[in-house]
Amino acid sequence: MAPRKSRLVLLGVLGGTTLTSLAGLGLSTLIKSPQQVAAESAPPSRSVLTSEVVLRQLSRTIALRGTTTAKASVTVQASAPEGTKAVVTKLPVRAGSRVRAGTVVVEISGRPVIVLHGRFPAYRDVHTGDSGPDVLELQHALGELGLPPGADSGVFNAGTARALKALYSRLGYRPPRESVPVTPTGSPAISPGRGQMKMSFPASEVVYIPDASATVDDLQGRVGKEVKGTVMSLASGGLNVRSLLSPENRRLVSIGQLVLISSDQSGTTRSGHISAIGPYTSGTQGSPQSTPDPGSDPAAANPSEGSDSSGHPLIVKPGKTLPADWIGQDLKLTITTASTSGKVLAVPVSAVYGSADSTTKVIKLLPNGKQQRVEIRTGASADGMVEVIAEGNALRPGDRVVVGR
């Protein structure tokens, strides 16, 4: 019995020791030293915001918004003989189509509207025997299409009639003719009250454009629909971009400066140059106008119709022809007014500060986390960045400088 009693006593001692150890461990997690309490209750260490030192060219730019417009816009008007309706019977073009002189852009009530190259619009119907500048313009236009009317005399003669007839035949239409009353002369070949057929060219069947081609802009006509007034407009003479320049920026730009033209819709960018800058306008009727700038284009003096914005009207001429679907788009214009000659070390402006000893410095963050104050000189600045010059290799591309805490 004695050995068994001894084992029970030993087990009891071991169990008590274990319980005491567990209790001590639990209390140790609850009891903290004053130093530990202070460390846990202290605020976290302050972090710093840094930015990388970069090597780049700095450019100061002006950003504007502009609208693409044509140098010339010609409207095609619907017209039909009295007592009939003007119905679109054929429409061989669509918005954005490029049309050339000598082609048909629309057919109204079975008759064509032909595009020809000329400087001013047709203002009357012309007939055999008529003369004037409009006849001379017609003769020039026919000659450009390889249909020479003979001598460009400005008189609608037999040669003009033959060339015009050939144009209609080429396009698949019957040439327009009309009966003109003739006074009897006693000749048996002409009976009283009868007339003879003379070649004519109705103003309703031609539209003149100032260039050899044009772009269909505002298309309103639809096949099978009656149309009154404008059927479409043709943008000719190339596309320009118009904008307004503030008086503050006017002194920073000049004619001939490079401009980047960007379309938000297509995500593409084209280049151009400033071709004209107009005088300041307040955009309100009756407001005073300043004297036009030297070398400015009078066309730039007219801001968009109905515009209530103030500034100097600006015209940008693209280096290459802009896409037709850019007409009327709101475009971004970027003009570089100044830039460094090459790449320079640059940091954010917020990294630079003036110290008490009247020097300019930045704080460089070292790999070990320590901070080093570096004396610098500043140069050009643009878009929130500033050029920095430091002695030796105190600053290099890729270094990090403090911009905030």
C-alpha cells in the first residue's frame, strides 16, 4: 500500500505544479511593464511622401479647345419646276463622302445637281446666246473636266452647248433644253407661233465649289422624301480649326507656331500651325474691337456665329488634311510656348524649399531611410515640375526626394 500512496502524492504534486505554471502564463499576458505600455500607446512614427528625380525635357504648354470648320461651306438647295414638288429621287453620297467636280451629289425630281469648280454661285439660268462672268466660269469648269467649249469668251455659244451636252451625256442625263419663241421672218422653215429649242443650264442643276473637291457635311435629304430648302452642305477648300485665345496667353504665341490637334473621339493626334490670330473680341454685339495684330488674317477676326466667349480668335491650319469625320468635333489644341533645350533633372515643385541660410534645397531620402538635405539651384519649370541643378552627383535620376509628410 505504501508505494501506491507515494505515487498518488507524486501525481498530486505534479498536477499542482502544472496548474501553477498555467496560471502564471495567463497572468504574464495581462501584466505589462511601464515601458511596454508607453510603446504601445505612443503615436505611430511619421511617414513621408516622396517622388522620383527624373531626367526629362520640360515644356510649358497652353491647352485650348477648338472646332473643325471648312474654309468654305456651300449649301445645296432643293428646287423644282413650278407646280411640282422637290423630291429626292437619288442620293449617291453620304455624310463624309468626298465629291469631285463633274459628279452628281443629288437627284431632285429626276434632275441632277452637278458639282463644278468655280468661285461664286450660280445666280441665274443661262441659255445659248447669254454672256457674262457666270458663263465664263461655266466654260472654265467644263474645260477642267476635259470638255473644252472652244474659246473662253464668256458667251454661251455653240461650243459651250456641245461641251455641256457631253457632260450631261457622261452623267447619264438628258441635257436641259427649252423652247424659245421666235418672231416669224417670212422664211417657210419657221411657222408663226412656233419656237426653236435652245440649250439651257438651270441654276438649280449646278453647285459651284471653290476647290476641285469637297466633303459632304450636313446631309438632310433622304431618298423618297420631299425636301424644302437645304439638302446638304459641302465643305470645301480644306479644313481648319478655330479657337479662342485669352489675352494672357496671346503674348505667348505667334503665327507659325506648332500646334498638336487631338480628337478625343478617335484618340488620334495631328499637327498643324497657327495661321492667323484675330483682334480681341468680347463676344457681345457692339463691343469695341482692338486694332488687328500684325500679320493676322481678317478671317480670324470673326469668331463663331453666336459665340458669347471672349478672346482672340485663332485659326490653326493642319499640316495634312484632317479626316472628314472631324468636322464639327470639339478638339484639344496643345501649343508649346517654351521648353528646355534637352533633358534635365527635374523634381516636383513641392519638393523644393528655401532654408534659413537663404539657400534652396531638397530633402533626399537615402536607402537606409535617413534624410539628407541637398543644396540646389532651380531652372525652368513646367506642368508642376522644376529643373534642379546640384553639385557633383548629389542628385541622380531615380533618387527619391521628400514632397510631403
